[in-house]
Amino acid sequence: MSKPALSQRTVVAGLVWVALTVLAFATDPVLGAVVLIFGAATVVVVQLSSTWSEHPDFEAREQERAARRKVKWEKNTPKREKDAARYAAHQARQAAKARESQDRAGS
């Protein structure tokens, strides 16, 4: 069974907001606008806070990220080994070239 999109607390806050907005507009349009704007923000905060505990905490999200990084790391192991071998061959060629130029300069 799925959870409803809006919590009961949000529905109650929305109904109170609508009632107060109507009363405020009946009294004064400026007051009604203020109640409308701040009430809407309050209802949004109530909705967000009603689902706050359902979200994973930082540690759980970081564990998921670490698992994804580990899979990616293991998947790219052959590429890293190939790159390391190419770099070692490059370093060897550079060292040979440096020795060659030293031998020429020394002779």
C-alpha cells in the first residue's frame, strides 16, 4: 500500500491557511495578501517536514555512493593497468633518450 501524497498534517494546515486567507481578504486586501504569501510558505514547510524522516541520512547516502564508486573502480581496473603500462613504457623511452643524449654530450 502506497503512502498518500499529502500527510494529514499538511491537509489540516492547508485548510486552516485557506480559511485564514479568506477571512483576511474579507478584512483587508493587504492583510489577505500577507496571509496568502506567508501561509503558502508555511504549508510548504509543513509538507516538507512531514516527509523529512523518510529520507536517508548522510551516512546511508555516502554508503551508496561508495558502493557505486567501488563498482566503477573495479570496472576500470584493466584500463588503469593499461595506462600504467603505457606510462612505464613512456618513462623508459624518456630515460633511454636522456642516456643517449648524455652519451653524445660526454663523447
